[in-house]
Amino acid sequence: MGRIEKTVFISYRRTNAPWALAISKDLTHSGYDVFFDYTGIKSGDFESAILGNIEARAHFIVLLTPSALKRCSEPGDWLRREIETALELKRNIVPLMLEGFSFKTKSISRQLTGPLAVLKGYQALSVPVEFFDAAMTRLREDYLAVALDAVKHPATVVAREAARVEQAAVNAAPVVTKQELTAQEWFERAFNATDLDEQVRHYSEAIQLEPGLAEAFYNRGIARDEKGDLDRAVEDYSQAIRLRPDFADAFYNRGEAREAKGDWGGALDDYSAAIRLNPSDAMACNNRGLIRYQIGEVEAAIADYSRSIDLRPDYGDAFMNRGLALYSKGDLDGAINDCAEAIRLQPNESGGFHNRGLARHAKGDLDGAINDYTKAIRLKPESAFSYYNRAEIWKTKNQPAAAIADFQQYLKVGGGMQYSNAAVVEKMIRDLQKKL
């Protein structure tokens, strides 16, 4: 017959740390031996400490919020791995549903794939802020006070030391206030909202209650970014970075916002910081390459694109961008090869065709270039430069009617205004009309 055990592992996202701390303190006060990674275990011992403490404990509590499962589909996600380990070891798994969480929500259901799908069948406990004490009583009396047959494994030295350090940190931490937990609820309401203005309002409520909530600043920055409010988005990303100087995603997003504002120097600094903090970020490498190309550092841009491709061999944009950079330095064969790979990876994107058209044009393959520009236009009818470049080839091939049609389309899609050459193109059209 099983026995009642009082050993608990808490699995959570760092965004929900106040909840995990409050639950840990409550259970510890009631005589439970609780472990959760509160301070952040050093990378060298992380895996053995986490998995060892799941093995050494009978109960596994997982905190579920709308934002908690966001990254569970990513390779190597640790929340997913913790849950799968607890399932494999047949621990007493207790899902705690916090603000806005429901297994019936489509976005949540999509994350619960593979072994995680069985979580939907577990009896979960809702934990509202206003009834926190009552929920904790029910957790202890109904969910944890069960006889278990599952075999606990003796904790390893690394797991025991990690538990000692984390438990001491939890005991020394201040008591979590209702205000902090209410801020968490506003955060999750914002995360669940689909309207951008509503997201901004809810994140603002969370920030007012808990000004140190870096994720709320970051997510509000994303909402403002999507609204086109770049200045305030940059401010929010900056606040998130101030609170968490190692927040790689905040540096990346601020880099994108600064790039959109035309602040290439600031964007370059931010992408570099994102890469320093997360060297495997292929998108940051690609974006830094774009900035370096814009400011004339072509070799450095090629190096960034190449690093991005090394990290993600299926990254079509990086091949397309490196193809353009190679074209600009005269490596036409290299440009054509890269653009061909971009087209293979992204056959419905116009950029690879346009850039290969540039290289083919420069090599004198006019028919090949026309074919590529035509495909680029078919995929992106507003592609002004594809019309312009194709028109130049029609001129070379002494086909004035086709050249006029493309120059006129170039002006129609706004190329002349965008590149301030409308008067020049209009004169070329008049000159061509004389040849008809």
C-alpha cells in the first residue's frame, strides 16, 4: 500500500515566479519539502539538478497560465521536458490553473501535443488570487494527501545541493503580496487579449501594480510595436532591459523597432547585444547583416549572413540577403547560387527571384533576368524595382513598348515617389514613345 508523501517539485515559467514563490512558501510552512528553481541554477548543474529533484519528489505541481505553454512546442523547452519527466516517472501530477487558463482554449490545446496531451485529463485546481488561501488548503488536503505507490529515487549530490540552495533562497525571500499576484493576473489577461489596445491597457495595469515586471514591459512593447507606436515600444523594451540586462529578446525587438525608425546605429548595437546574449539567434545575425549592408560594411554583412545560415541551414532570407551582398561585390556566381537556394527554400517569396535577376542581368543573361523579374512581380505585384529593372532590359533589347509599360507600372506602384526619380522615368517614357 502506498504512503502519504510531503515532497513537492514546482514547475513554472519565470514570468510566473511570484505564484511559484507564494505556493512554495505556503507548502513549506505546512511541512512540505518543496523544490523549485527560484534563483536560476548555474548551467553546468541545471539538467542534473532539475531532473534529480523531480526523481526525488513524489508530487509534481505545474503552474498553468495562458503564457506558460507558449514555448512548449520549441525544441528543448524545459517546462515541457519537466512535465514529460514527471509523466515518465509516474509522479502525482497536479496542474494548477491560474488566471485565464483553460484546456478548452484553442491556442493552449495546440501546445499540448505528444505526451503533454494527457494533461487535459488530469483533475486541475483553479487558484484565484482572492481565494488563494482556500485553494492552498484544498491543494494540501485533496490533491497532495494521497497514498502513492510511485517509487522515489534518492536525490543525487547535485540535486540535494541545489535543493538546499533554492530552499534557503525561498525562505529568505519576502512574502508575496496580493498586489504582486494581482499584477500576474493582469499580465495573463493581457496575454490572452486579441485587441492591441486592450493588451496595452492590461499590461499597463500589471506594471502599475508591479513596476519590476520586465515581461510586462516587453510584451507591452510588442503590442505598441504592432500598433505602429515605435517610440513608446522602444521605451518599453528599454525598461525591460533596465530590469533584466540579459533580456536578449528585448534587445532584438528594440533593434527591430530602431531599425524601423531609421536608427541604424542603435539597431546595430541592439542586434549585437542580442547575439552576445544568445549566440544561436540566427534572426539577430541576419538582421545585423542587413544593417551592416546598409551602412556599406559588405564583408561584415556577408559574415553575419553566413553565421545565420550555419545556425539555420533552412533560413531562406539569409541566403537571399547574402546573395544580394555577393552581387554587390561582384561575385555573381555566388549570388546566383545563394538566390537559387533561397528560391528552393522559399518558392513563394519574391526577393530571391529579384536578387537572382540582378546577378543574371549583370552577367549578361538578359532572358534569365527577365524571367526572374517576371516571377518576382507575379509574387509581389508592387515590387517597383523589378518593374524598373525589367524595363531597362526591354530598352537594351530594343522593345520600347514593353519598356514603357514597365516604367509606367513602376510609377503606378509608387517607385518614382519612393526613390525620387519620377521626373527621370517620365522623361525616359517620352523618349521611348518617340521610338514607337
